[in-house]
Amino acid sequence: MKLLHTSDWHIGRSLYGKKRYEEFEAFLGWLAETIRQHAIDVLLVAGDVFDSSTPSNRAQELYYRFLCRVAASSCRHVVVIAGNHDSPSFLDATRDLLRALDIHVVGSASADPEDEVLVLRNAQNNPELIVCAVPYLRDRDIREAGAGESVETKEQKLVEGIRAHYAAVAALAEHKRRSLGADIPMVAMGHLFTAGGQSVDGDGVRELYVGALAQVPSGIFSEHFAYVALGHLHVPQRVNGSEIIRYSGSPLPMGFGEARQRKSLCLVECRSAAASVQLIDVPLFQKLERIQGDWEHIQSRLLALSAGASRAWLEIVYDGAELVGDLRERLETAIAGSQMAILRIKNKRIIDRVLEQSHEEEGLDDLDANEVFARCLAAHDVPAEQQPELLRAYQETVSSLLADDVQAE
């Protein structure tokens, strides 16, 4: 059997206010074609289908249109589990309807392992694969809170709860396999953070459990699993060097920290209890680039990109020695007439100057928005008599923006 393992689509995610629906649509179209070209039998989606628990209508349309397209292909089964970004109830709402198309959705954890152990059958109704489809396990699913317990105790309970849950579904899956009397492969799915897992800054990976790391050891997975398809971490990687325990990673770069990362899916071929894995590279649908350096370096790189008719989305990090107060204006002039877009500008020189006026132990996170603005005025030697009026205008602008956010919610 050929399985395709993917995860962390995050449909609906924007990047510094820039909508990315065209990228998601291009990826899902490419994925459907890849399933056809490689004659995939089973698609495994290991969580974080959506970026929000309340996905937009456009995000839902992309998801359901893709599922219908795959259901009409030669792919016999699709298995989707919820991630920590997903709403379990939202995914489960269409579970019974999708099951008629051989699309199996597990949005929430169950006290009964039977709900998470799927026996997939072929057109002749013969069993061909057992999937332990374990969704993201929320704190309430696996741990009973105790009064006054320490962080260490909480973390230990979380890990033990995850371990016990996987042991229960693995035991049931093995029992089913023996009762079927067929030598069919067993695979597991999960959305969690394994110990030693790699992530990058700015990738949008949220902490799974508040106040605890809860990184689980790879030893929680039964040796009877031919393959373990994981989601949550966006960097494609093996777990502890294992070829058969993997994160497929996110198919799109979720932030500028992932801009140079090669994205891929895992093509898994199962023969009984053995599995082999090869990676399929995902095309780049929208180039992201972080440019960091002094003004000369930034300007030179922008000129090179413009000459190449680049359509990149850019993050600019200025860290030159010169204090540049008109950085945004310079950048807009530099990209004028091009198809590039600057999504984020970080002027580290100004930030450093503001912090120089703070106590040594004080960081930017220790200041509120008004204090940062006031120190920026001082850093730029704005006359004292002009500062109160500018501060009032700034506060009115911030209040207006916050009011707009509340109304939008």
C-alpha cells in the first residue's frame, strides 16, 4: 500500500496581514495531482488542517473541495485528525457524512479506544490497513488536575497520560489484527511534540500545554507500528533518527524563519509490518525572504531581486550602525515599480537605542506601548513641548485600532 503523510496545512493563516488563500489553493491542487500521479491508496493528515478553530468560509471551501476531489480519485481512504489549532467539534460535525466517502475524521479524543482504531477495507471489503488515529490530546483528555501540584508533577502526568492513551489504542489495534487473522500493517497518527524535536523561530508553532513543555519520548509508540505519522512541528524531520517515525512538516513556510526550509511530504510504502519512506518535495508557491544587514546590503539585495522580477514577500531587519529614521520611506522607494511586498520591517538600531535608555535588566517586553513611544520620541530628540500632543495622537490611534479589532471579533 502507498500512504501519503502530510500535516499542518493551517488553511486560512495570514502573514502579517497578508492573506494566503491563493497559496493554499495552489498547494491543495498540487496535492490532489500528486495523489493521482503516485497512485496513493491512503492519505494521512496529521492535524492542524485549519489555522483557527473558527475557519473562514473560504478556508472551509478549500478543504471540502479538496476532499471531494480526492474521494473521486483512485485514493481509497483519507484519515484526518485534529491538531491543537483545530476545533474538534467543527471537524467532527461532518464526520458521519464524510465517512460515506471513505474519509475518516477524528476530531476529539475518546475514552473508548475503539473510536480511534480504524480498520480500513478495500473494495472487496477485505481489511488492508489499521490506523490508530489519535488526535491532539488536550489537557482535560489525559490528566486529572490536582490542587497545588508543581509544574514538574503536571508535566509528568501529561506525559504519562499520553503514554497510556497510545498504549490503549495500540493494544486494541493489535487485538483487532489478530482477530482478523490477516497480516496487515498498523500505522499510528499523532499531533504532539516529541523530545528532541526541531522547530524554528517565527514558525507559528504554539506551546501545546500551558505551563509545561510535555515533550513525549518516542518510546511511547508501539514496536508493532509499521509507521508513525506525526504533526505539530513544521520542520520535516525524523524522530530520534527513526525512518518510520516522522514529522512531515508544514507544506508551506508559515513564517520568515522557514523561508529557506525545504518542504516535503512523506510517501510511505507498507508491506506487511515493514515500511519504506521517500520524500516528495513540495513546490514553492510564494517566495518569502528575510533580508538582514546594514542599508547598503539591504539596498543591494532589493536591487538584485527587482532585476530578477521577483514577486517575493519580504521581511526587512535593519541592524546597521547608522541610525536610519526614514527606513520605511527608503524601502518603499527601493521596491517602487516591482511586484515585491514588504510585510514586516524591524529596525533593530532604533529598538537598541530605545533600550539604551532603560535599566540594564529591562527589556522591550517590560514596557507598555505608551512607554515605548515616549522613549522613541526622546531617542529622536523630539522637542519636549511637542511630545504631549504627539503622545495623545498616538494613544487615540491605538484606541481606534483596538476598537476596530473588537468590532471585527
